[in-house]
Amino acid sequence: MLDLNFTLADLPDTTMTNENTTHFGFKQVDANDKVKLVKGVFDSVASKYDVMNDLMSLGIHRIWKRVAIQLSNVRSGDQVLDLAGGTGDLTLLFEKRVGDKGQVVLADINSQMLRTGRDRLINQGLSGNIHYAQVNAECLPFADNSFDCVCIGFGLRNVTDKDAALRSMYRVLKPGGRVIVLEFSHPTDKLTETVYDFYSFKLLPKIGALIAKDEDSYRYLAESIRMHPKQDELKHMMENAGLERCEYFNMTQGIVAVHRGYKL
């Protein structure tokens, strides 16, 4: 078993320290500021996150997550790291697969999201093989070759340095292990793209304002999806991080994609 002594303590400053800028939605911001800006978004939406997921996707996000779990090939006894795990949907599914002999680490950079997920899982009576860690995906505080599967679900687009995060995931992965990236992506046909853009930029912020009382955060979420690398670009990034046999699986006409790569 992994030695996990991580709590909800304050994170060290691990963001970029040069003068580079990065995108926060459609805005260009100092790279050092993005973590704080993203934190503000998820602090705001944490309490309504699950409700909004169901509304935004009409419940289809549950199917996307189950497909990602299937593609992970996780089995009894495995060690799994669920990055950007938030309120614990994927952790719940992984926990059923690894069983009592395995272990799942629910990890998130945002303390409020992590608390929400931890409370939810504890309230459901799950504690024995689930651990919690507040971590930055760019510099994971785990030993090399620790996990059979590292999954990041709907979180990579919020990471400042995605290449560093992918390299960090590769480092903590065991030989033979898999990285799974479940993320909103780019539609594969023009009609879907047109409808999806209208929904994302016109309707989604209004739904956020009505339900979560936060229009700006959901506008950012829509913009962050548009700025995320396209399917082939992300596949190439995973290969550059050292992962092999990389491939992706489009769902819902490319609105969401699961990327998978192996450490051989």
C-alpha cells in the first residue's frame, strides 16, 4: 500500500515563476496567477457542481465516466490516482473495481472541491481503501512507479502547464500502467460544433447564473473547453511525455474524448 500522509494543508507555490503568460478562458494572464483564478472558479461552484453536471450534460456525463473506467482496465488490487477528482464520481467507480485489496487516491488541487468529495464518500460509508490528497498535477508528491492507473477527469484543461502534468503522471505510473485523460474536446462535424458553441457560450452561462448564482465561472468553463488542445494535439503531447501506444476515443461526436496512453 502507498504511504499517504497528505491532508488539506496549504500547497507550496509550484506554479511557473518566469514572465510567461497563459490563457484563463479567453483571457491572457500571468502564468503564476492561473492557479488562484481557477481556484476561485471551483470554490464558487463546488456546492452546485454535481447538480450542474447533470443539467449541463443531461446526465450523459455518467456514461462518459463509465466509458473512461472501462478503458482504464483497472482491476482488483490496483492502485489508482484520480486527479482533479472533485466530488468523487470517478473515485466511486474505481473503488468498486479495485476492491478491498486495492486503493484509490482522490486528489484535487482545490481544497473546497476535495472537501466536498471527501464528505460525500464518507457519508456513503466509503473510507477503507480511499485516501485523499490535495496536490498539484504538475508536481505530484508521490514516488516513482506508484500507480497502476492515473486518471484525470475534466481537469487537464484547467492545468497551467499541461506538459509538466503529463510528465508527472508518467513518472508516478508503474510500468504497464495507464494514463486516462477524460476531457471535453472538439466536435468532429460542423453541425455539432455550431450547436455546441451556441449552447456553451449562450445558454451555459445563463444556466450557471440561475442554478449556481455564478455566470462568470460557467463562462470560463466554456472558454476553457474551447482553448483545450484538440484530440490529435493532446495525443502528441502524451507521446512527448513518454507515454506509448497513445490513442483516443471520441464520444458524443467529439464533444468529449478519452485519451489513453501506457508506460511500457
